[in-house]
Amino acid sequence: MNTQEIINKYQQAIIQIATQTGTGTGFYLKTADLIITNNHVVNNTPEVTIQGKLFEKQLSRVLYTDPKHDLAFLQPPSGVDLPEVTMGHYDLMKDGDNVIAIGHPYNLSYSATQGVISKVDRIREGLKYIQIDAAINPGNSGGPLVDYAGDVIGVNSFIIKGGDNLGFALPASYLKEAIDLYLPHKGQEAVRCSSCDSLVTAENIDNNKYCPNCGSEVKLLQVPEKEAELMGVAKLIEDILKDLGKDVRLARDGSNQWSVKQGSAKINISYNPDNYFIAGDAYLCQMPMEAAKIKPLYQYLLQENNKSHGLVLSCNKNNIVLSRLLYDLDMTRESGVEEFRHLFEQADHYDDYLKNEFGCTARLEE
């Protein structure tokens, strides 16, 4: 299998994961019918959002966590035929072998970086790791490390901050061991004890808090009947989105980040606690292909910006963006509902109008 075939295959197998606090990567193993990722990606969250090339964003239960090996298993999407990727033979790998690290760095939709194994068995805190020089960035965590046969030999886990391409992946041998341990209990929430490596489930956990074998304290993630609410401005924003009929769990894109759809427009909402500003950026259509229509389009955008509606139309590279900037201390739940409703409605309106009147094209999405 050549490099391009490997990349094409994994584009459909890797999955983007988001929680209230961050984003990361996972990948689907058909033999286990599970999504594999890092424990630190789910970050004590019993339910996360997942999105892939073959399916829309949806909620997924966290089924298994393993803090010691930094592994987590998620419930896969239903009714989706994802490609089969296979586990490779980590024990046959040698220093200098070529590898590909795949994931979603910096919340991008897909990335693959090539490199070599610097050391097959780098020991850290009593565990073996594959040290690689392929670039791993924030968001790559939980993605597969793949050999040139197209097989998974590890799970991208962490980097050394300040280092130059010092990445580490958990060997696939640890992953296979965890899968074998969990599969007899598949479908149940489970946690692996960091002290004795035994599996703890709701059926055998001692006093809802302790491992029944060694007595160590464990945390079993279970979806609560009522979700814990956020605080401050993040809670205010989510309350506003709920009032506007949006599913906030699916809207979450990490810490203080949300995205929603209104018609064909995508609206990104962010809050910056350092300057107290809430930004709503609606990405509309793209510039027209016909050059003669660009100048009239610019004139129209400027005319619209002279109107006192609080919204600003701009061009970001080839994208036309409708934006609204709000100060958190000036915004109440009631005023926020009106502001965001106005932004959402106008985004849908402008997107259709610019396509019909100026020949703007639909925005490209990965």
C-alpha cells in the first residue's frame, strides 16, 4: 500500500472528538466496533461529540477509560459503514522505520505527517512508548500511528513541550490488551484500575468509588440524568442557544467555542475571557467566479455596512463573513437571544441573496 492509499483510507476512518474543554482525534476499529482515543481527550466527560467524513456531528458515550495507559473507547456511530483498519505488529518495528501520524491538529479536519521512529521502546513512567519525529500537534492526540503497510502500530499520545518533533505513541500491544479486557463487557461503562490493571464496572465497583480488587479509588464515567451546568458567560451563551432551538451538546467545539448551522450558513461563536468579547462569525458563500461581478459585490457589502444593524460584512480570503461583536457585561439572556437570532436570520438571508444576485458560490467544506 502506497502513502496516498493509506491517507485516503484513514481519511474516512479517523474521527474528530470535541468536549466542553477541548478537541482531539479518534479512529474506528471495526473488529472491536469501537472508537479508540486518549483518556485525556475525553477529560472525565461521559459523553462527547464525534464527527467524521462519512457522518454528521453526533453524541457518543464514553464506554471505557484507562488513565494509566491514557486510553478511552467510545460508542461508534450507528448505520455508518466505516472502512476497516487493522492492528499492526508493533513488536516487529525497528528504529528508523517510516511511520505516518494521522489526526485533527488545531481543530483542522484532517492531517497526516510522515516521519521515522526515533526509538521503538522509549520507557516513561514504567510504560513503553514509540518515540517518533513525525509532527504531532494539539488535537492529534488519540489518532493512529500507522506503518507503511497501512496498519495501526500505536496511538498518538503526547509531545514534549518545547521539543523539536518529539512525539510519543502508545504501542498497539497495550491497545490490544485493553480491547481484550473490555470486549466481554462491551456496551457497559468501565474503567481500568491504574493500580492493579483490573476492569471495574457498575456491577463490581465497591461503594461507587473503589476498585473491588485492590481498594484503589477509581472514577467510573456514567452519563448523568442531568448534565452539570456551566458557569458564567459560557452558561449564558448556551442558554441563548437553547432558547434559539440549538442543541448545545452538538454545538460545542471546545473551550468557549461553539458552532451552529442556520440554513446553509455556518456560524462560529467564541468567547475571549481576556477581553470579555463574544464574537459571532457567520461564514456565508464565497466570492463569485465571474470577475465582473466582484466590484458590484464590494459596493453592495459597503452599502450594507453603513446600515445601523450592528452587523459587519467582510471578506476573509475567498469567504464572505457576517460578524457581530458583543461585550459580555452588556449582554443579558434576553438581549443575547435577540442579537443571535438577528445574526442567524441575516446570515441565512445574505447567503441566499449573494448567491442569487452576485453569483457567489457555495462555501467549500471538508
